Amino acid sequence: MLHHEYHRLLEALSELNPAQIEDAQTKLLDLRRKTEAISEIEARAKQGAKCPFCGDDQRQKWGRTRTKIQRYRCSGCKKTYSGRTGSAIARIHRPDLFMVALRDMLGASAPKSVRELARHLGIDKQTIWRWRMLVFSIIDSGSAAIFSGIVEADETYQRESRKGSREWVRHFADPQNVPMPARPRWEDYTTKGLKMMRGLSRWQLPILTVADRGGARRFQRLSNRKGATLERAMKPLVPSDAVLCSDGANGYASLAAKRGIEHFVVGSKAGTRVAAGCHHIQNVNSLHARYKAFIKPFCGPATKNLNGYIRWLEVRLSGMKPAEVIRAS
Ligand SMILES: [Zn+2]
């Protein structure tokens, strides 16, 4: 909007009646939500006022980009840039819709499916999928949860998935040069009558979950089910003065013994679930339940993306705001 038109609008505002003011306020709030992403992006440029190309801090305002973000021109190298130049969200055409998708990912209710969200926003499902993967890459930096006091630990499992993998297709297309993949397709268990293993097979991937009573929570993929792997993963998480509660698996027991950590072992059967007083692993068990509920609608995400999904749940539980994701990109 042109400068003088804008001023005329502001002047006209004083003639509104109370009902119209209320109406206009709702409208403005709605617009404010739509441009929240842009406000966040501009705030980034205001903080670190340095050229992303040469690091010069001298610049002048240089109009707005097509997505209505403030553009600057560097006085040193004469290149133009905005708050998102060089960031992970630099090439998003619709920051407003991206913000809606982000709000859906981090909101209190269960996230919509990719297709549902695409239909809702009127854009292609591939775009939503790419945005989701983009958010995964932004939040990937890993949680910095620090544990203290009574620390509970346990593992949950996720079936390995090669969803979207072309390995069998490639093998059938060129059986001479492409060897047969190591793992049968799940459908082979029914069509070829392969024997399905009961319980934990090597295709069940362990995920370590740790929680303390202060609300710190962590999910971490383990490469295998060996005690040594578990011990190595737990080592940096549990301080020496903590009290560890677990199901007594080898990794936990030997870590506690080596570091002199007080260790309470709880059983899985009714009546043995609480070792003494407040020593139980019911917080991690409820985390497992939340994990299962969260992951179920995705029908077994591809294992190559599993870390992203785990981190996504962690971020949801931590109550991270969409604006923080934009700032971290
Ligand atoms: Zn520059």
C-alpha cells in the first residue's frame, strides 16, 4: 500500500463505531497471524545486522521482496539480501502457509496428515512433505536435555521400514549386477510363507527413552540391542549423583556399577513396578505410550526418517513454538 493511502486509512480508523473496531481488530489479528513468519524473518535480520555474503554491517533498506519481506543492500559488496538469505527457509515461496504447516506440526492436537494439510491449504502434497523434511532438518540439532535427580530409562521399539526404498525394484530390474537386499519384503512373509519371528527380531529398532522428574525427556535411537551400546548411550546422560531407575538390563546395571550410581531395578509385572516409594519407570512408560500414539498414524515411517520423527515428538513435548523454529533455521 502506498504511503499516503496508508495514512488516509489510519485517519479513517477514528471514524469507526465500537462494533466496527472490534471487527477490524479480529481482521488485524488474523492478518497478524498470516504474517507471523515474515515478522520472525525480519526480526532475524534486525538482530544480526550483517551481510551474509561479506559480513559488512553497513546497509540500506532496498524495497521489499516478492514475499513482502524487507530487503537490504550491503554497502560493501552491493549485494541485496533479506532476513532469510542463506537460511534453511530461504527458498520457501509461501512463508505464510509454511507457518500454518509449522503450527500444525507443533500444535496441541495431533498433526494432520500430509494429504489432509495439502487439501486444507490448497497446495501440493509434495510441498507439505518437503516442508516437513525441512523442519526435520532445522530441529535436527539434537536435544540438550540435562538430567538430574531420579532418572528413569527404558527402551521402546520401532519396526524397521524401507518405505519408498527402490532396492527390490533395482534388484528385479538388474538381478545380475544388483544383489538381493538383505531383508525380505514384508509381503513375502504372507505370499512366500516365510516364517515370521515372534517377539524382538533384528528388524525391531531400539529407541532409548530417558526422563527425570524435572520434566527433561529424551528419545534416542540405538544402533543395536547390545548392553555395551546402551551403556555408551546412557553414559553422557546420567550424572554420577543421580538415582537411576530401569528394568535392570545389562547396560544400565554395568553403568551404575562402574560409576557408583544408585540403581533401582523395577519389574514389568503388576506388583513389582515400583521398587520403593518414588522409584519407578512409569514416566518413561507413559512416554512410550505417547510415542506409540504419535507414530501410529504414520504407519511405520521410513527408517531413514525415523530420527526426524523422534525429534519431532521431542520438540512437541517440549512445547517449542513455531517462531522458535523459524529463528533456528
Ligand atoms: Zn556484503
